[in-house]
Amino acid sequence: MIIKGGQAMHDNARFAPWRWVGIIFLLVMALPAGGLADDHLEVMYQKVIQAAIKHDHHPWRDFILRHVLRIDPATLDLIHMAASQAEMRGFPMPGERWLRSIGHPQLVYRVKRTRIRSEQELHQAMTGGAGPLTRGQTALMTIYQTLSSEPITRLRPFAFRSKVQVVLTDLSVIEEDPFIDQTTYQGRPLRAIISFDFWPMAVGAIQFSSIYFLQAWRDANGNFQYGLPSPTIIRSNAIHEYAHTLDRMLPRVFSPIREIMQTGFVIDNILRFAKERSGCYGKDSAHFLNEVTTPLAASLEGWAIFHEMINSEEVAAEIRRQVERLAFERPGPVTYTFDGDYELVNWDDPRVTGPVALRVEGVQACILYRLARETRADWRGVCQAFSLVNRNLRILRDVLRSFIHLFPDQAADAIRIVDEETHGKLTLDELTDLFGDSPTLGPLLANRGRPGPAFCPVEETESSAPPSVDPRSSLQTGLEDILDLPTE
């Protein structure tokens, strides 16, 4: 059954549903441990077989909840939602289940899950052994093939999770129905709601969905048409999400509660949302390659995008094109359209300082990409540098200092690359804070890694960040604006 009724659809939006990550992770911790497959990757195929509005009416339960426990229905819906999402992301089991929508808990999905161990099993589960794959199913098959390919397997020495679970969600029952492109529910486009509920992410299990890759547009006659991006883009998405599983800022499933509560990105997101009503990605819970976000968010995403770039020059060129202008979130209510929620600015805009530029995930990815391409470190060296500082709180500065610790003879190139990717906007003190202060680095920093600077250096000001070699400064820099940490 498909939901009917509503108003015309408006533009879709890109979402990153991290605002629920605290609730979901805490509930994941309450789930019992279970047997996992011997392989590093455990894949679960999840087919959505029904979407509906759930109208529960239990008089005695409602009486107890409202008048005895004083729990309102909206809170109960939220608890059901978080529990079902935690089960899917933390301990997905075969069989039929009901899932609640993240943002609209009365919207529910009936799903059937099947454990997958081969391409043949996945094809059988998708088609029942008859008929070709749909467009969305083709994307999921590409994801599955990528997960066992060389770009993924070569990263396993850097993995800290012994097991990585993957959920492939098939929404072919509704994803090419024009109805969801013409309908809103509670003021939101239905396609956007469904896409948001099954957005690719690596909180607990890695989740991929067929609807994410399906592109919808109207032809000359006003009819909806559907298509897929190139296989390169689909493969890049798989690589991106797997790279997130290498990052300790997103803890593994069944981590100790102490590890969960010390995880920088989770806590940063929760505290920002509590204080500002917006998480690490801003009030719209979206993030873009060129968006100015937060130090931790840019570090988390920049690391994953870096892996996309080193595996595809096509993707690398597109990411570099995207960061030619930077996006600032506009004040005011969220419209869930890019033009309505963001302002694009050129690099010469006075708001774009060096530290601001380093809060852009695409800029950080370009820095890591060039370190891999233009120094003897290669991509493995960048991964080794990352691994040495792979902890619950980590920003780009930690990776850069680790890099020049491993490859001191490449320090000049590293400084030059950072200076060029931030368009010369970092002051000398800010560069020193990134790389550290030492007799060896001093001359290199003064010359910005080259005999003569390619960009005019920014004039020093009293507000420039002081040089720091204190490893605790990573925590202070990443969270000082929300925790009001004292300056030592």
C-alpha cells in the first residue's frame, strides 16, 4: 500500500540525519550481541514491501501512557522510531520487520531481510529468479560488487572494526511511482522523506538504498522519467561509506558505552543541537562538498571524500570544480532547497578566512588527495598518517602533524599544498598551529613551503591563533565554541 494524497512536490535536498545519532547509538548499546559471519563484511538485503501511515488505537495502552505514565503519543512514536532504527543499524536480523520513519514516526515501512553471501544470492533475492533488475536494484548490485573490489579490500589493513555490517535497502516497490514525486506529507516532499529515511550512512551498519541513486525529472510532456548516475559515481558512494568505517569518530557497533560517549563527532553533534538547534551539518542536517560546516564534520567527510578522489580522476575533477565557490548556510527557516538555504560566495569574500576554508570537507579532501599524489607518501602514507591519530577527536591538524612526523622530508610540499588549497588565506601563526613549531619547520613555514609564495600572505593580526604543539588543542579547537573551554 502506498500513501496517497498531498500537495505538489518541491525540490529534493541532501540530508545527513546525524541529529538522531545519539538516541540511535544508545539504543544500539542495549541490543544483545549475536553471531556474525566470519567474513569482514556481512551483507543484509532489505526489501521494502509496503509503506503506510500507522494508525494505532489501543484504548488501555493510551490511557496508561497519557494518564498514568504521562507519556504523550509523539514521544512514544519517537521511542519506537529510535528503537527500530537502532535495530536496523546495529543488529539487522533476517525476516520481516516494521521500520519507523526518522522524521515522521507515523510513517512506517514493512521490510523483509535476507542475508547475502554472493551476487547470485542477491540477484535471487531481488528478482525471485525471474526478470531483469530494476534501475535501483542495478545500483545496489554495483554497490555489492564494489564492496568486494580492490579499492575496498586494500583498505582493510587500516580497519579497526573486525566486522562491518551492510544493509542494502531495495525500494523498487515505490521509487519509480510518479506519485511520490507529486506528493507531500506533513509539508515535506514524499520522495525526500523516504530518501532521508534510507540515506547512505555508516552509523553502525553501512546503509545504502536504491532510491538514493535514482534520478527523477520531467520530460517535455511533463511525465516523470528515471535514470541512474554513472557506475563510477555509484562505486564512489560505496567507497565513501566504507571509508567512514575506518574512522574512530564513528564508533563500531557494540562499542563500550564509554567509547560511545567519548566519540567526538557524536558528542559534538548532540551538544550543538542542544545549544543551537542544529547539528554538525547545520540546521538543515545536510552537507555539501563546498559547504562551511564544523572542524569535526569537515574532517570526518574530508577523509571519506579523499578515498573517492584517489580511486577516480573523474570524481576528483568534479570535487575540485565544486570547491571553486563555497557555500554558507543562510539564516532563517529551512526551505530544503539549495538556493533557499545556502549562499554561494567566491574565495575573495571576506568571510572566507583560512580557518573557515578548512571547515569545508571538499577543501580537506583536496589537501589529502594532493598529499597522496604529489609526495612520495602515496595514498598509503596518507592512510598511515591518519591511522596514527585515528581517535575519537581528530581534526585536520592532527593528520598534518602526523604526516610530517612520518615524512619529514615532505614537509615543504605539505605546507605548500595547504597554503594553495586555502588560497593563501592562512596567516603564518595559523599555518604554524597546523604543522607545529620547530627550528626545522620555521623557515619552511615562513616561505610557505616554496622559495616564493604563490599567494600574497595574509597580514598578521592580534587575533591570529597562537602556535600550539599541545595535542589537547585538537579537542579545544574542535569544541571550544560549544563547550566554552578555557584557553590555557
